[in-house]
Amino acid sequence: MQYTIRVKPGSRKGPLVETDASDDAALTVFVRERAVDGAANDAVVRTLAAHFEVPPRDVTILRGHASRIKRIEVDR
């Protein structure tokens, strides 16, 4: 399944995944890691894998590697 996510790097709130009540495929992911050298992307993958209860290899960033808005796919 594919999701559109908004990433909040460097957040004290993270790691946390919040869903948008108006759209099933919209998530906000809060991670503590900063967006430096891919650290935030790695944290996003780990956080989403824990949220969906799948291994991290089943979470793929499709688009938006350098953006706060990303398109991801989760294989279940």
C-alpha cells in the first residue's frame, strides 16, 4: 500500500506516527534525527516499519528523498 507522508525531522515528539483523520493515506512522521546524510530517512523507515509491524526492508521511499513530503510504499 502507498502512503503520502509528511516528515518532521529533529522533533522532540518522535519517534511517532500520526494519521490524518480526513485521509487514510496521509501520515505525519515525527523523528528525532536531523535531515543530515540520510539519517532522517533511515529513521522514517524504521519508525514506519514499527508502526505497520513489518520489517524495515518492507518500507520503501518512492519519491521525496530530499523533501519533507514523501511517497512511501509498505509491503505487507
